[in-house]
Amino acid sequence: MTGQPEPTVIPIPDDFPVEWAAPEQVDKTWIQGRQHAPAPITSLAAWLLINPWTQGSNRGFAEAKQPVKFEMEQFNTYAYNATQPAHPLDQMEAAGAEGERALQEQITTFADKWENEWLPEVKSVLASWTEFDLEAASDTNLLEHMGDGMEKYARLWDIHFQVAPLFLGVPSMFIDLYMELFKPKDELEGFSLIRADHNMSLEVGYALWKLSQQYVNDADVSEPIIGNPPHDALVRLEATESGRNFLNDLRNCLDMYGHRSDGIVEAADPSWTEDPSPALVAIRENMRPNAEDPQATHDRLLQQRDTATSAARGKLETHPVSVRDEFEKLLAAARSASRIQEDHNFWIDQNSLHFMRHIFLEIGKRLAANGSIESAGDVFHLVPDQIREAMASGQSYADIVASDKAEMAEWARVSAPSMIGTEYGPPPKSTMGRALGRFFGTPPPESTSSTEVRGLPVSAGVVRGTARLIMSLRDANRLQRGDILVTPTTAPPWTPLFGIAAAVVTDVGGALSHCGIVSREYGIPCVGGTGNGTYAIKDGQLIEVDGSAGVVRILSDV
């Protein structure tokens, strides 16, 4: 095609040699999934991605009439994905047009379908997992439940990718229209109009705030939490009646809101129900003087949203009715999409991973008891065929587990390249192309200064503070109120940290990613998609985050 760049094989770094499983793999563009899996993943997590996750996701894309499909692969223990045409190339233009029509046709109906069709089915699957007695099941029934669970896991990701093109595409359509109508200096002005009234990520924060305020004046609870790391606090809380009452209330809270872990890929990561440290960090900061009720913060931002919306409507008074109607249609749908983007993650991504994890953990306990592995958590270094064989024969898989752990540790010391295979240039322009650019982010301008990190403007405002590098939720205890959260990526389980941080800087993610949406919901600056923020910024440095310009300025050494 005229003007289309020639395919270019991407040079592979010397410290990241790739063994292609099939020759044609090198012809695909493989993207390292830093937005969802920035670190090495276990063999079981990779198997789930490559098999039921991919199968379900591609069924969802097909049902949504989107002409693409995913392929997942694990290279040197890192997760990579390749997005491929779902049709022969000579049919892709027509398929793309059909995909655009499918999006347009569902603008006013997808939120209702989510509430009344998709979400009830998701909750039904979660209820079936809740009701299954893992400990009481025979080995045979437990393995059958594992197989059934993987089918249900695939179905949930089928639903996920039926709704995903809409909760990403519709807000992007609104921003396109807003830019065309008002010609603002940047897209953030338009994003300020589509804050959701409510979502499950916000609700988790409200629940933790309520629990913290219930005990803030009880020294037997507040002093252990404020004065100790989370695991030490748990021990001290067990020593008093008030502390035990608090822990019981915390468990009840996490039974509803704690089916979440570090991300959405790694089944080996403990959920909050197992390790409540992230929740305790949020509660600790909520108990400090001058902490603000997150619901009050959000209500204030909604007032600003409504004021900005009224101003936009005023500017449209002289426009044709058809333009005003299109604006209102997309505005309402985009606000629904902002809610569903967070809610789908709570119900599908997080809960499904939690329940799958606990199926495998119960199997792991039995494999540890029969000597196949040393501890229950070692099961995440096996794949289902190995699990079935170990359950049947008691064969030792200790060497395979040790090898997987060692390989992950080795590659964790290497920075995985963001892209391998063959590059074909930018994709054709389309609604979904623009939406994905706003979700994953586009390459930021290059910085010409060693004291400046450039990224994408995803939440407005300028703040100075101490940089705190948090590479996973295991490090969350290090974040103090007023610090600036610097991290590779964020996911909904990270949301309570947005109520602590003064600003956020991420390596990946654009304005429609989690870091962008939640930063705007909390009213704090965010620079996303820096690519190298966690490398260029040192823990403890004084930095200035300009979320409006997409710039981070390093103001001091450590």
C-alpha cells in the first residue's frame, strides 16, 4: 500500500535472546504486556493467558464484530501479546467498517446490556465458585472443578471483550467530538466531563474509609495500625478485644471487596483476603490527621464536572439540534463507560483470578501432602497436565518447580524489550485505533534533559513531592501521604493508593488507562506512558509532576 512503511524486523537485545517456537512467530509484532504484567509470570499464569484467556477473549472480539484477535506467548518468562487480523487481509477493510457500525449501534444500549445481561451472568459464575466446597471435594471432583473453572474463566473473558470495545471506544468517540466542537488546548478538558458518578474502585475506597473512621479514636486499633508495618500490626491487633473486633470487621469488608491482588494476570499473587496489607495501608493513611473522606473528594469533583458540562452546553446553544443530541448521547454513554471500565475489572478480572487462584491452591495443598511439591504455592509453577499427573501418581515435580522459579529470578534482572518480532508501522486510523492509543498510550516526546522525564498528560495539575518507587503492592507500606507514586503500571487494586499519593507517574498507560481514569476521579495529577519513569527517577528524590503537560521534573538528588 502506498505510503505504508516496509515491515522491519526488530533487533533483539543481546541480554534477551528469543527462541521462536515457530518460524512465523518472528513475522508478528509482539508487545510486552507491561500494562498488565510488567514482571516475569509463573508457568501456570502463562498457560492461563495462552489458553482459556485467549480463547475467551477472541470469542468476545468476534461477538463484538471487532476484526482482530489476540495471540499470547511467554518469552523468557515475560508475557507478550500479538494483535492479528481476524480475517484475510483483502477482507479487513470491510470487516473494519462492520466493526465501526457495531460500535455505533450499541452506544445507547451497552450500559443496559452490561447491567441486565452480562453482569448477572458474571455474578452467577462467581456465585457457583463461592458455593463449591473446595476442601470437601474429592480429588476427582476437584480436578473436574478445575476444568470447569477454566471454561468459565474463558467465558468471563468472552464477556470482557464484548464490552471492552465499548467502554474504550465510546469515551474516545466523545473526546473526538469534544475536540472537534471546542478546539481545546488538550484532551483533558473533555475528559473532565466524563467522570463517573460511581464505580466499584471508588466504592472500595469508601468502604475502607468507613472502617477506618469507625476505629480512628480507638487507641487499641489506631496505634498498632499507624505505628507498625501491616504484618506487625496484625499481630498486635490480635492482642486486644478492640483489635479483634476490628479484624473481624476487616475480614467482613474484604469478603466483599478483597477478591483482588497485585494485577490481573498472576494467579500466584495473594488476594487481599489472604494478605490485607494494601487495605491496612489505606486504613492507616485514612486515620491520620487531615485525611479527607474520598466520597467528599469525589462529590467535589462531580460538582466541577457538572459546572464544566453546563459551560459546554452553553457553547452549543447555537449549534444544530443534531449536534447537541450527538453530544448528549455520547456524554451519557461515556460516563457509563467510565463506570463500567472500573466495574468490569472488579467483577471479571479480579474476582475470576481470585477464584481460580483458590482452586489451584487447594490442589497445591494436596500435591504438597502427597510429596509432589514442597508447598501449596509451588502449584503455580506447573501447568494443568502436570497437575493432573501429579494428582494421579504422586510424582515429584520439585525439579520443575525449582527450574521455573530460578528462570523467573534470572529474567527479573533483565529489562524485557517492549516490542519484539516485526514492526509494520502504525495501524490504520479507526475509532478503536484511537481508543487503544488513549488506553495503552502513544510514544511521548523525547526529553532533552537528564532532569526531565516526559510522558503523556492524563490528569491535570502540578504537584511537588517525594518520589516513592512502588514496584508492586507488596511495597505499598512505603507510600506516605503526600508522596508521589512512581510505578510501572496500576490496576484497580491500587486504587486506595491514589487517595494517599499527591500525584502518580507510570511507565505505561494513556488517558483511558486505569492510572488516568482514577487519577482524575481522585483529582490528582498524573503523567502516564513515560516508558522509563521507574528507571530515570530515584526513590526519595524531590520531583514535580505536571500532569497537564505530561512532564516530570527532577528537582533534587536523593
